[in-house]
Amino acid sequence: MNPNSDLHYALEAKYYTSKEIFEKEKNNLLSTTWLFACHDSEIPNVGDYFTFDLCDESLFVIRGKDGHIRTFYNVCQHRAHQLVQGKGNCRAIICPYHAWTYELEGNLRSGPNLASVQNLERRSIRLQEVKTENFKGFIFINFDNNAIAMDGWFPGVKTTLGEFVPNINLLKPMEWVEIPEKCNWKTSVENHSECYHCQINHKAFSEGVIDPSTYDIQPQGYCLRHTTQMNDCANMSYNVDLSVPHAKEYTTFFIWPLFAFQVYPGNFLNTYHWRPEDVDHCTVWRGWFSEHGEHDEVISKMVIQDRETTVAEDITLVESVGRGLKSRGYKPGPLVVDPSCGVNSEHSIMHLHKWYREGMDL
Ligand code: FES
Ligand SMILES: [Fe+2]
């Protein structure tokens, strides 16, 4: 119960510490929202596949003969052996247990001695598919077969992202940085979704990349759109090509609940995606993109600077919050919701909590 109903309060600690609530999140919120799988350049050829785990499920994406990318539960429809591991290429999906063989599009092709089984409708057997969408080369899945398309969730994002990153079709991952964090995934996502802490904790970012005075975050459907101008050219930690569109802007499209596209001044695309591991551990993946995935010296320096400054600083913050949320001495405090928004406002956290309550039926 809020002590003052005009105020917005942080979520109660149990939402970050309760194993039961974490289980409910996997079955509710995370089973009905769009979650990142991989970049389509990781499976460029027919038969390429990539396995990954989400919400206790092993899944794999695979490119069919028709060029389409599909996602399947990684489980054989005979007696439940897992089908593939890691990443690779295959002409058909062959189960290691009894060699039932599936087409790349999921239908059962054959199996040893299947012809001897009377009344078996082979065509009725196919791998269980998960709804999949290619969002500008980024593959997302949704466990809810009735989920509306990502454009409905994140209106206008595809178009604006394309304007900020005109070469997005040429981009491939140059580097993935894996960051384990000892905290609940929401602690990490909330930390990413406000810049109230930036000037105090992120000197390199606030002085060498962005101008905090113009920073704002606004909802756009279920996207949180961060916008600001870049810092003075003289202060920038790298040289920005000012001839590209939106060169002097910094923007982030946070795709609720576990992904963000981030565009640094000069149109440098990098991404965040979060993988909840258990109630108080998550992994954050930073993706850095270059044309054709080729080595780029400027990006390489940015990766190092980001890892040594913003990422390291944020780990300290979120892990401290992770410990604090387990303290009996913590009572949820009021969010700093400034009606005029801006860098020192936490209205963005208020939006996250609204979406969280919706997704969890609270
Ligand atoms: S479990 Fe896959 S062929 Fe038997
Ligand atoms: Fe931060």
C-alpha cells in the first residue's frame, strides 16, 4: 500500500527476490512478449541453425529451403530427445536417438521402420514451432502464438531505427560481450532505463559521449525511447563522421522487456539483451555491429571504453541493489517523477512497472 497515493513507488522487494514470482514471470510475462534470439547473419545459409535457452526451454532457429527463419522447440516428437546442440548446418534435422528425420521446415520426413506402423499419419507429425519475427535482421521469438506483430508493440521503431542506422542491412555482429550480473533481471533493466544515475556514476559516458542536459526518455508503445544530443565535438571520446544522418544524436530503443537497440553519435549500432538466469542472476549481452562484421578500430575502442567504464560502473550499482533488496531494512522509496521529465526523472521506471503489472496480471 502506498503511503501517499499521488506518488509512484519502487516495486516491493519480493518482485526481485521471490523464486515463486520468478517462476510466474517465466510463465506469464516472458511467455507473452518478444524476446531476442540471434542476428540473422549468424544463420546465413539454408540449413544453418543456432540453439539457445529461454525460460527453461531449449530452442533453435533454423533457415529453411525457402530462406525463411523458423524457431522450434528443441525436442523430438517421438520420445523427446533433444535434436541439435550449439550451432551448425544440416540438410535435415536428424534426431540422435532413433534417427527420426525432419525437414528444415519442421515436418517429419522419415524414420527407421516407420512404414511398419499401421495407420500412422506421418504428415501429422511436425516439430513444434514458436512464433518468430525478423526485425531489421534481429530475430525475435514469442511463445504466444497469438501475439501481435512487433510493429504493433513498438510502433514506428523499425522506421526510425532505419533512419538512424541507414546501413543496418549490411551490419553483422563484430563482437559480443557477455556480462554476468548478480541481480534480478529487472534491477539491471531498470538501471539501463533511467539516466538519473548517469552524471554521478558514468563520467566517461556523460562527458565523452552524450550531453546529459538534453537527455530524455519517452514511451513509444512498449518501447522506451532515449534521446539526446552528442557531447561537444571537442569532448567526444571518438571522431564522429558528421556527414551521416542524425550524426549528432544518441538514441536508444528499449524493446520491452529484454532488449535494446542503442545508436551512438555517428550511427554506431550496439545492442543489449538480457537473459534472466534465476531470480538473482542475469546475463547481459552487449552486441557491437559493423559493416559485414569487419574489424573497425573506432568500434573496437568503444567496446573497450564501454566495458571499462559504463559496464563496470553499472555492475557495481546493480549488484549493490541486488544485495539491498534482500535487506529487511528496505522499504520501497518514491520514484522521482518530474512532470517535465528530463535526465533527472524516473518516469521511465514508472512506465516499466506499469508494463510489468500488465504482463503479470497484478
Ligand atoms: S526420440 Fe527422437 S527419434 Fe526417438
Ligand atoms: Fe548506468
